[in-house]
Amino acid sequence: MRKLIIVTLAAGAFAAAPVLAGHGPEHKDHVATAGHGPKAEGHHDNGLHRGWQKQAWKRGDRIVWADVDRSYYVDDYRTYRLAAPPEGYRWIRPMDDRYLLVDVASGIVAQALGY
């Protein structure tokens, strides 16, 4: 009788482990929803801010243009007291008080202001 109770308790513990770990039948993979930008591999980064715009950029870093939304472009650079970008370069603003001068052809950061 004692063996039957131990086996039953052990089986119950093993059956409950996936549910407690969040992998039971009601577990669903996190999908980006409205108001939440897509993250790496479609999962939220839990406040670690791993997106390209949160990186501490420096001169010589490379930006992947496919990750840069048009809303980050700074077309009115004079408003932000920035010099006119040389031909082939563009100012982008990944965060409110930070600006990057980037070579459009290569994605290389020529200047990083506010970092």
C-alpha cells in the first residue's frame, strides 16, 4: 500500500511540473500584439531593451537599415541644431535626445551624439 501511495504522488508531481513551468495545455507562445513592438524571435525581452534603438551606439558601429523605421529619420536637422548631413549620409534619431549620422550605403555610424 505504501508503494502505491509513493508511486501515485510521484506520478502526480511529474504530471504537474510542465503546467507549473508554463508549458501545460493552456500555455500559448507569446505573440506581439498592438502596442508592443515585435522583439527578437517574436518574444518580449522582459524590459531588457535589446532593440537596436536602445543600444549605446558609437562611431564605427553598423546599423541594419531594414531595422530602421522611416519615423526615425531626421529630415529637419536644423530644428535639432544638427549640421547638414554630407551627401550619402542621413541623420536618424533612435531616442529623444540621441542622434546618429549614418552612411546610407554601408550603415556605418559616422557620428553618435548624446551617447
